[in-house]
Amino acid sequence: MHIGILTGGGDCPGLNAVIRAVTLALINEGGARVTGIERGFLGLITRQVRPLDARAVEGILAQGGTLLGTHNRCDPFHYFGAGGADVSAQALAYARDELGLDGLVVIGGDGTMVIAHRFEQLGLPVVGVPKTIDNDLACTERTFGFDSAVAVVAEALDRLETTARSHGRVMIAETMGRYAGWIALEGGMAGGADVILLPEVPFDVDEVVRVCAAREAREGYTLVCIAEGAHARGQGLSVSATLADSPDPLRLGGVGPWLQHQLQPRLQSEVRTTLLGHVQRGGSPTPYDRVLATRFGYHAAQLVRQGRFGRMVTLRGEACDSVPLQAVAGQTRTVPADHPLLAAARGLGISLGEPALPPA
Amino acid sequence: MHIGILTGGGDCPGLNAVIRAVTLALINEGGARVTGIERGFLGLITRQVRPLDARAVEGILAQGGTLLGTHNRCDPFHYFGAGGADVSAQALAYARDELGLDGLVVIGGDGTMVIAHRFEQLGLPVVGVPKTIDNDLACTERTFGFDSAVAVVAEALDRLETTARSHGRVMIAETMGRYAGWIALEGGMAGGADVILLPEVPFDVDEVVRVCAAREAREGYTLVCIAEGAHARGQGLSVSATLADSPDPLRLGGVGPWLQHQLQPRLQSEVRTTLLGHVQRGGSPTPYDRVLATRFGYHAAQLVRQGRFGRMVTLRGEACDSVPLQAVAGQTRTVPADHPLLAAARGLGISLGEPALPPA
Amino acid sequence: MHIGILTGGGDCPGLNAVIRAVTLALINEGGARVTGIERGFLGLITRQVRPLDARAVEGILAQGGTLLGTHNRCDPFHYFGAGGADVSAQALAYARDELGLDGLVVIGGDGTMVIAHRFEQLGLPVVGVPKTIDNDLACTERTFGFDSAVAVVAEALDRLETTARSHGRVMIAETMGRYAGWIALEGGMAGGADVILLPEVPFDVDEVVRVCAAREAREGYTLVCIAEGAHARGQGLSVSATLADSPDPLRLGGVGPWLQHQLQPRLQSEVRTTLLGHVQRGGSPTPYDRVLATRFGYHAAQLVRQGRFGRMVTLRGEACDSVPLQAVAGQTRTVPADHPLLAAARGLGISLGEPALPPA
Amino acid sequence: MHIGILTGGGDCPGLNAVIRAVTLALINEGGARVTGIERGFLGLITRQVRPLDARAVEGILAQGGTLLGTHNRCDPFHYFGAGGADVSAQALAYARDELGLDGLVVIGGDGTMVIAHRFEQLGLPVVGVPKTIDNDLACTERTFGFDSAVAVVAEALDRLETTARSHGRVMIAETMGRYAGWIALEGGMAGGADVILLPEVPFDVDEVVRVCAAREAREGYTLVCIAEGAHARGQGLSVSATLADSPDPLRLGGVGPWLQHQLQPRLQSEVRTTLLGHVQRGGSPTPYDRVLATRFGYHAAQLVRQGRFGRMVTLRGEACDSVPLQAVAGQTRTVPADHPLLAAARGLGISLGEPALPPA
């Protein structure tokens, strides 16, 4: 048996742990030969591969990134390097006929799974391993990399808290999360944020001002954790009256700076913003993520050995399971309105920027 | 409503996060008055309490230990301070009549829950929050503090690995886990251990020697992660022939040093042992544990508000739930023989010290 | 003896360690009474003080920020709260006559030392402790907080490196350092940056492009560490021909984004920027900074006990010393052109953005 | 020019940073060819070497250990593999004649420098780079690895403090430092120890009991940081009357457990000991150590280029310098009695275990 592995999409702590687990398990339990495809699907086009064995994956468990490299935008069905042409047949021929792959383990997100599914339909057996730092893939409760991103956010809030407290400031930390607010929610809860703003819960600027002003008088400082995809009520497709004159968030460099621009004139404290940026997706995975990624990789190897292709590994509670590849396509797992962590936040007096209910 | 909180048993990262969440939620949502009992049940005997409010719990989320203090051995039903006499009536009178508590939130392990259950039966309504750094409490899949302990073990293994590799050594790290091997298992997997030895899987010294010798020849070094409660086949109540002459593990200062004593004469490499000790239970909780502890605390406050006393908070999959207090008594959740992480370890070629199967 | 302590200017890891050391040493060795002035010199105007004793400073050694609070802009000689009026006499009367202070320990930077010196001249004995996260104060080789900031930068570069390598990108990290490049220089060296750009060494955009392009072809990725005060040759007061049409760095949100804007069109790799921002000055001090801050605080207490007022603590090699307060005023200790770390960087092939010498 | 590099003695964070700096600087500035000798001087006997170039040292800056491997006990002048015979001529012939080395950069401690000096005298030009995690080498104020070890100790004390405080315990942490107490002193100061016991300052058990008892009554807990080489007055070569009946520290597994055995019967609190062990010398170097190691490596390369062999790199204040190789032989730089950090410790009320002065 000869199995290929590739990592697609943005990088994420834990990718190497998956590669290691898949490789070791396929070799130890399946007697397989394993080949790494470099730079995601691009390697199938540019013919960049490398053999993987126990020695090749030695010591990579704790390393961030992916030793195979990855590529954000490479889709063989619309190849940017050929003016958008479909070069999938060529990639397939290389993988199946030339390399002689009996199957492919694809580690990636939503978009990568769509491509993987199409290759599966063309006759290249595929097992998928979900990867999203945002934790927003359908069908799986957790994905590796997320805990590491949350840890970066929490540590940053720990640091910003000392500055906020010493100076009596409002500190805004903008996190990743364009469509789903998981990182801001868990990171904010873990870092002791006083205000947490998510894409799923449009916030009211007046309410954020009210919370900051109340804390200004009482505790003297406020920590705000805002997802990059959060938006004020009325801000977004349609623009509300109150926001019509305000600068566009994108022009200000993000919703964090935009919020600072809204808050500063209405507060006495200084307001400062930190964009956490790419540090959220780099670096060594947390021990939690190393274990989860290892389990995902081992489960993928089992699916391969059992010939259960066309499926993607998932986590349900404490157990690994799998779903058909196409089940995840085109869906984003956002924070549901009834998620217990939202209730916990509200219950602890952490503001989600929701307007207070009008008196009955 | 006037609610007391106490923390019992050994300390654990996340206790303060629970105290904070219970306090804030009871005040914000329940309009309750909250009182902290100091040093576990001892405070009910020595009458040491302090009021808890938003200010008192400000900034404690990320702090290790418990601001209320705790006590390992205080049982009012057999009070060490009174020659083992039962002083529970006095403690009850103080709590219920004098302080006027309508209920008590008790954060602790197995032993603490047994005491809590007895107070509940005497008429003091109790909600329990499970606490065990070893992750070995029945009825709940995860407990806070465990992730922090695993992180300490993994980081230590990361450090020991560089020394093992540079010197070509066998490095043994002994972790907590007298009856259950969760910490050694997850910590060892996260830290890249080559051999993981658990209380649940008696190990064969010959097999450990075989693995170390094979790695000596190939990779040049070996990382062993051993739970303090692990034991060799035959070692324990009955002593096998091969071990009869070997020194007692306890006399050598633990099973780690004992194993070193077994391995050293049979290997060329130097063998060294590190006892991770109390650093595993101290310090700031990981972000994961901060969120889990906050959720546990919030759920406990909800049970109090709903009048659902006599129950202990649990985690099932991603959801908090609860079970009757007595359900956890006297049980230890050890690593089951069919746990997927054991299979993953074996599949990746990590030795559990099990003897190789005899040829058919 | 009754001594006051205050912290002025921006916060910095280690302030609490100084406060603790000054307080404990004055009490233990000098039998002094110690009073903390809150929010820098502002507390002398708003009359906000608190007594400091062993209990008050217990456990603050490892905490970031300052438990006394600080204020960026409060100068009693030009008080912003009174339209710029001089309220120093009032502050002096409060400190000396009302509080009965025999001396004041002032922890702060250049600006704070100027104010401290003026109070000293008015008859309030002052000992200064240097504080600058940028390490750019005259007369002292190191200041506490700098090592912590360097550690944040290095850890961020460690994280960005995995992303840069996985994606084949140019990652730019913008650090603090408006006038002096110490943080970018040491942080960049510690984090393995390939290009380090400092205020003291104007960089040549063409040269940076050349380095990135060469690495694009060879290593595949580049890490750039740039101080916020770095600037291209010709950029700054006068604008060179090649830069005349480019957007203003400030309008783009800093020199990091500006550099990205310059590089992107001239490289094949994606270029991304991370602004490290306020996390550089928050959080727990590194052990190195805790020791240095403790030594500074102890030395300040000794100066007080010896009646050697009007002086600021300094570090020379491994020894604490002191200089007259006025010696530091108005000077910035920038990275000298002959600093050995610049030579080391060049020697290791790390680019400082200097144009290559023309062939003879 | 063809230069060899080897690392000798115990491993230490920063070795790889030195190897990288030496290699890059010799190649970039000297046009040299560089060869790594594996496992210390052993590689010169077993003929294990590898070429080093920019690619070989890519990404090793932040890695712990040494990619060349090391060996604790290999001395070619008394080779353990040849019954103590002198195989130096053979090693010399291999290095100079066969490999064609023009010089050797030797990174190691006291013992390694003695061997290096003998090779130098035999005609193999050597430049030494000092390495000691204990910071106890003569002629240099700081060595890389020490800051990393101090950071491990401080972090451990941070963790132990939460447990000590929560339980009201005396926690003893035993650190490295057989002859010199630098690690215990700086680590203890950085970690907030209440008692610091060093080899250089024999401690009085009664005094340690007195301090712990006083804290038991007041703060409720005590943190003790003790170097492995610390000893009680009278303990050691001669045994005092009061200690004559007590068990031997070595038999109890170190001076930490021995001290616990002394304290426990005389205190009400529980006393617990943690042996920090090998984690102190493993893992990624701190940013401080990465910069220092890089500077040492660069300076060594400069000495090579200048033909200044027979010298070892040193640090004086902020500047690198060098001394003759033989200057460091047989000396240990212990903490001098007048070191300012000892005075600072005493001044802050931290006990060094010295008996209180008798009343006049």
C-alpha cells in the first residue's frame, strides 16, 4: 500500500503531529509506504514530493507549521498557475499512475475538503482530516490548532490586563475569526475579557460605551476581546444612521481600530488596540492540540487501513468518528445562539455588546 | 439567598476560576450573597470565612491554587483536631444556623464529595464541583487542572528530550497518577515519549529494556514517561522471581528511580530519572482549564438557582450536566483497556511496556 | 524615616519588583515607614496614597504592571488637569508637609527623571530608578522590562517563523522602539530574523527586496523584524524620488505595513505584517528582569538610607551604581554604530537593510 | 581555512546558537569550510564528523541541546574506551592531518578547556567558548544556559508558591549547583523564595526552622530554594553533634529531602520537596541566552579569523573579550561573600540560613 499525505490551506499548530501520526501508524500497523506531497495540492502539479518514514517525522510532534509546506489558493480544478484552467487530470495521473498512490490523506479545511472530494469522485481514494484554527468546520466538535490559538489570545489578554490596569485604560484585542467567534469567545473567557464581541452577536456601540464607562468609574479599566468579523448592529451590508458618518472599518485597518475610533471620544480613559494577527496560527501546538492531532492522524490511518475512503475524521465528545467528505462542504459551524459559553459569559457579567433589554 | 463556597482536598489549577464563576453568577443572576469558607471543611470548624463579591474575585481567574485555601485531611465526621471525633453537628450548626447558609458549593474530589453528601443528608443543601488533577473521577469525562498537569509533563519531556538526544541517554520522567494513568498517558503522548507506563498496564521490564536497547542502536536515545503508580508485572502484592532480589521501589524513592535501577545494568546508555513532583499541580491554569473551570462554576451556580442540590457537575462531550453526589463516591475512573489513546500509542510504535505476543 | 514611592510614565514589567524591593529593604534595614503614591505624580495632586508594608507587597514580584498605577502625561509643573498650570508647590506641600515624606523614590523614564530632579531642587529629596522598556536611557547599560519585551518579540518571531516557512512567505514583525532599536535588535537576533531594521540604521528598500528575493529562491521564506521608528533612506524629513509616490507610513498604520506595501509588488511570495503592539510591555517580567528590578530597588533603598539623594540607580557591567539625576535628562541611548551586536548580525549574514558596498 | 567545532561536557541551552553563529560567521566573513565533530572529543576518536553550512544550522537557534551531540566523560588523554590509555595522538592525527583542520572551536566547561589546552599545546590551534549552566566558570561574568536554568527554577517556584499558599505548606525546591549557588541564588530571588541556601553559605538548621515557624504563624507558608551542594553547618566532612544521628543526605536522595527530614518534626505545616533535576538544563534557550550564545559564537569566529588561538571567549560587562585557555583551568567561580545579590537578599528579609547574630 502506498499512501500520500498533503496539507492544504492556512497553516495551523498540529499539522506536523497529524503527519507524524499518519505516517507512523501506516508504517507500523499497515506496512504501508508513505509519500508527502509538498505545498498542498500544488505538489501534485509541480511534482514535488518526498518519502516519509519514522526518521523523517522524528521530533516534529511539537513543531508548528507543516514540514510539507502548504498553499492557500491552489485548486487543481482552477489552477492559478494556468490561468484558472483545470489541471486535475494531470494531477490525478501523477498521483495515481506515476506515484502509484493507493490513497491520499488530505489535511485541510472546508475548501480543501471540497477539492479532496472531487479527487475522490475521480477515483483517487481520499481520507480527510479537518483543520481549522477557527474551530468552525461542520461535523466536528473540536479541531486541533484551536486550543493553541486560544492560548495565544489568553496570554495576550493576560499581558494587556496589566497595562490596562496600570494605566486605567480600555485595551482592545482583535482576534482571528471572520465568520465564527470561537477564538474570541474562548480566548476572551480564558483571558478574563470584560467585553467579548463576536460575528454571531452584532454589538451595540452604545452598550459597549456604557460598559466601559461603568468600569471606568468602578474598576478603572476594561479589556475588550473582539473577533475580526464582529460588527456593530447596522454596520455591515446596510449602514445604520448612527454609523453612516463613521469611517469604514477596513479603511481603519480592522474592526478593532474602528471600535477604538468609536469609543475614544466617548470615554475619559485612553483606548488602545492590539491586532494579534498571525502569531495566533504559528508556533508549537499546545499539549492538548498535540494529543488531538495525534488522535486525528491515527484515526485517519485506521480509515485508510479499513478501506473506508471518502470520509473525514471528526470528534464527537471524547471519541473520534468520521463523516462523508461532502458533509462538511460549504458549511461554517458558527457559535450557536444557545451555546452554554454565551450563557456563562452573560451570567458572569461579561458583556457581549448586546443592548440591555428595554424595561417592560 | 446566602451560599457558601469551599475547596477541599489537594490544590489544582482552576480552583480560583471556579470560585470566581460561582461567585459572579450567583451575584449577577441570583442576587445571592456569597461567603467563602477557608481551608476546606476546616473553616466550618474553626469558623474562618470571608465575604466574596466581584471585587474579591477580580483578577483571580489566571491564578493557581485557591484563594480560600484548602486542607487535605479535614473530615468533620472524623476530625483530626479532636482525636477523630465527629464534629459535624457543630459545623452544620455554624454553617446553617449561624452563617445562615441556604446552600454550599463544594469543590473537591472523591473524598470531599463523600463528606459533602453526608452534609447534604444532614440537611445542608450541597452542589458539588469535581476536582481531580488526575482526571480519575467517575461520571465526568474531563476535570479542570488535568490539562495544566499534562502541559507541565509535556513541557518537561520537551526539555528532557534535548538532553536525552544530545547525550544519547534514556531519560525517565515520573508523573503523578497513583491509580489512574491519564496524566502519564496524555502527557507522554503530548511530549513525544517513546515508552509510556501506566498503573492500568503492568509493564514488563524485559520489554522496556528491549525497546531502549533497540532505540539505543537506532535513534540513540529514549524518553520514558512513567506514572508514579505504574508497576512491573509481578511487582506489587506478589513479587515475581526475577524481581525478588531487586530493591523496593519505595525505598528507592519511587518507581522512576526503581526503573532506572533495573535498566542501567542492562543498557550502554546512561539512564537518568526526573521526578516531576508538585510542579504538576501548581501554577496558572492553561486557557483550556480556565474555560472548563469557568463553565463548571457557572453550571454549579445554575444548579443552585434551580434548587437542584445534592448533585455534582459533570462534563459529557461538550456539555455540562450533573449526577447525584453519591454517584461518584468510591470509584476511580482509570484508563480503560480499550481507550483509543492506548490504541493510538501502540499504533504509533510507542511502547506501553507490554510483552510482545509470543509467536503462534 | 518616611519614604514615598511612585511609578511614572508607561508601564513596564518589573515595576512591582522594584516597589517590593524598595519597600522591604527600607522597612527591614531602615526601619522606615513607606507610602505608595498612586498614578505617578498625579497622586501627589489628587492626594491618592496608600501605606506599603510587607503584606502589601507580598506576591507582587512576578506581576506585570504597577500596583500603584501610573500616568503617562502627568507633570505637576505643567498640569494637564489645570490647563497646564504649575501645581508643583501644592504637590510639594502635600508630600513634604502633609504626608511628612523625608524622601521619594521615583521609578520612571527620562521625562519622569526631569520632574523628579525639579522636585529635588525644590527641596524634596529624591532617588531615581530608571525605567524604560526600550533600554534607551542614558547612563545605565540595562533596564528592567527590556528583557521581557525582547522575550515577547522572540517568541512572536518563533511563531511567525513556522507560518513563514510553511507558506513560503515574507513575515514582517514591527516592534517597539521609536528612537532606539534595542528591542528590534536583540529581539530579532533572539528570534532568528533574517532582516533587522532599526531607527539608527536607515534601510534601503532595494536592498531589503534583494535579500527577500534571494531567500525566496533559496530558503523560501524571510523573517523581517523592524522597529517602529525605522525608516528608509530618504524617507523621513525629506522624501526621496523613489518614495515620493508611496503612501505615508503613518497613514498605512506604521512602518511595518508601509514596508509590506513596498515589498509586495516586487516579490512573488506573499508578504504579511504583524504589529506586536502593547503585549510587549505587559505581563509577568522574565526572571532576569525580576532579579534586575529587585537589585535596582535594593540599591535605591541603600541610597536612601545613606542619604545619597538626587541620584539615579544605574547598572555598569554586573554592578549597580548611581549618577546624578540630571545626568540622564534629554538623552537617548541609541544603538551605537560600533555596537558588537550589529557586527555580529552582519557577520552572520543578517541584513540590516544597508545597501551593499559598490564594487571598488 | 578549515575549522572544526565540537561541544563537550553536559548539554546546555544555547549550544546550538553558538554552533550556528560560529558556522555562519566563519563562512560569511572568513570563507571558511566548517566541520562538526560529533559527541565531543569522542568524534575525533570514532571519526564521526559532519559538514556544517548555512543549511545545516538553519532553524537551530532556538533548539535546546546540541545537534553535534556531546559526551560527559570523553578525554582522549585518558580514553575510557581504551582502558584509560592516551589516544590523543591518534585524535590529533585525524583532526589535523586527515580532516585537515586549521583550527578547532571547542565549546565546553572547565574540564573541556583543559583538554582543549592540551591539544593546543600539541599543535592544534583552539579557540574556546565557555559553557556552564552553573555560571561558575572563572574569567567570564555570565555564560549562556544559566539564564535558561534560572528561568526554569523561577517558573517552578511560581508553581510551588500556589500550592504552598493554598495548603499552608513549606515547599523545598532543590536546584542544580554542586559547588556554586548561582542558580539557586538568582532562581530563588526571581521566584520569590523566602529562604535561599547555597554551597557558599553553610546554613543553620535551627535558623531555617525559626524562619519557617515565624512564617507559619504570619504568612502561613514558606518557599525554600536550596542548591544541591548546600550543606548545614557541621554537615559535610565533619559531622556536628546535633546532626550526628540524622540520616545521610545522599541516602535520602539529596539535600532537599534531607532538609525536609530535619524540618518536618519541628513544624506544624507539611513540608514537601521537589527535585528540579534535568529539566533545568534542557529545552529551548531563553532569548537572553540565544543572544549571548550568538555573541560568544561570533566572537569565537573573530578570534579564529584573527588567528588568536589558544584563547577562550569571555564576557566582561556588556563586552566580549578573551583570556588564555589555561586561565580557567581548575577554578570555580563561586558566589563571593560580598556579592550584592546576597546583600539584597538579606536586605529584603530573605533568609540565607545564617544564624542570627548573638546579642552584643
